[in-house]
Amino acid sequence: MPSPFHPIDFGRIQTKSVRRRSHKSDVARAARLPEPGAPASELLDSFPDFLGARSFRQVVDAVVAAVRNDRPVVAAFGAHVLKVGCGPILVDLIRRGVIRALCCNGACAIHDVELALLGETSEEVSDTIRDGSFGMVEETQRFFEEAVGQCAPNLGLGEGVGRAILQRSAPFVQQSVFAAAFQAGVPVCVHVALGTDTIHAAPKLDAAALGAASMRDFRLICGVVAELGAKPGNDSGGVWLNIGSAVLLPEVFLKAVSVARNLGANLDAMITANFDMIRHYRPYQNVVMRPVLPGHGHEVIGQHEILLPLLRQAVIEQLAARKQPTDPP
């Protein structure tokens, strides 16, 4: 039986001049080649003007604009950020007045405490889970039993942990994000999912006090989010940076945005960005897309230990370059 299909005759194809075609790529947007020893700002300018590089530059510009216009920059970060050594970057940006609030999960508090007290943290879970010793660290459990107990009735969990680290005169306190935030008066809000953190097995942990302290932090982060809009007469908003949280903090952010708008906050000028190693559905929807106007959400995919040092350097160089003659040194 003959086939009903026949080869197409390409001789009948209609073509057009390349001058009539619109183009997505051109040599003017290609990478440039900075000389050895160039500053980070020049390196950033040399990146090709496409996709992730463009988004990264837009995030840097948004952070700089927020600082210049006295709008909050919020770092919402997962525990992996601390485990790969990026805590000092957050500490530095807190002390420079760039980061005005922080938002994290319970694991962040655990790793920050251990880094401050011991200079070390994390364990090989595949080994310690076999004999049930995973997470069963006496000193860490005792620290949180005491710190949580001291939060009642008015302290949030983040503030309570930061204060407790300073009270212990921790030998590596300069590494602590929580201590730096406490000293600078910068809120660090800890959003606990009960049963997800190793300290939840601590025999003397007051679960009611833990939940109440974390709830105070949620109300506080709602207040922070409410300030992410622009000031009257200005079109520059604050910036929410979701760094390495795939589920919990994007959900917290979405609810905080709803609370803020329910109470009358105008967040149209708010800028959001998701920094993570791979793309995830929830941060893309709950951070980059749903809460913001089109074009106000950005996604930058890559390793924290590469992106965050570059982000810091680009931001502080831009801020230094744009200082006015009357600005303090």
C-alpha cells in the first residue's frame, strides 16, 4: 500500500532578508574582557548582557537603590548558606547597613550557634543516622533549652538566640549572624517547623515557648514586609532576597505579603530575587512571580559560595562609587 506522505519540495520555501528579522542576540551585549586585577564592579560590567548575568546585575542595582532610598533589604536564607561558609558575608552586610532584616528556618539558628560556640558545625548524617546519634548533641540541646526559656514573654526566637550567644561570650562570636543582628538592632526572624530540627528532641525544650517565640518572629517579619514598598514620591522599593530556601521561607514570604497588603501596604515597588543552586517550583512562584509586578522578580541560579561573595563585592563597590561628598566615610 503506498504511503500517504511525500517529501516536501524545499524549492517552494519563501525566504526573507536578514534585515527584516528581529534579533535576540548581538555583539554589543557580548562579554567584555577586563584586565587582571579589575575590581568586581568592572568584572560584573563585563558579563554578557543575557539571562542570569542580566538578572544578577538587576538585583545588585535594586539592592543599591534600596539602601540609597532607605528601603529594607531582607535576606531570607536556608541553613546551607551558613554550612558553606557564607555567614561572614551576611555579617558584613548587616554591619554595613545593607541588610536591614533577616528571615531563616530553625536549622539556621542551630548552625549559627554551633559555629559561634565551637567554630564547627554539621555532621555526616548518613553515618550518625544509623545508630540514632544524629542531632543528639548535648551542648546544642542545652543551649536552646535555655535560650528558648529566656524568650518568654516578649522576645522573638531570633533575638533570643542572638542575645544568648553574646551572653555566652562565644569564642567565634564574630562569625555569628544572629549575634551581629542583635548588636545592630536588625531583626532576625526564625520560622520553626516543629519536628524538622534536631533540637526538637531535647528533653527539656519548652515547645510552647518555642512556638510562641517563633510566632512573634512571624508577626515581626510581616511588619518588615509591609515596609518593602516605596516611600511617597519615590519609585524605589525594598528587596527580598530568598537564598537557598526551597519551601519554608517562600511560604512564609507569601503569607507575610498577604498580611501586609490586607492591612493596606502598597508593595508595587517591591523587588524580589531567588538565589539557589537549582530551580524550584515554590520559590519561583512564591518569590519571583506571584507577589510582585511583572519585571520585579529575578532568579539567579548558582552556588551560594560563588554568588554571595560576588553579590557583596558588587554591592559595596557600587555604594562606595556613588557616595556623595556629604556622605559619611
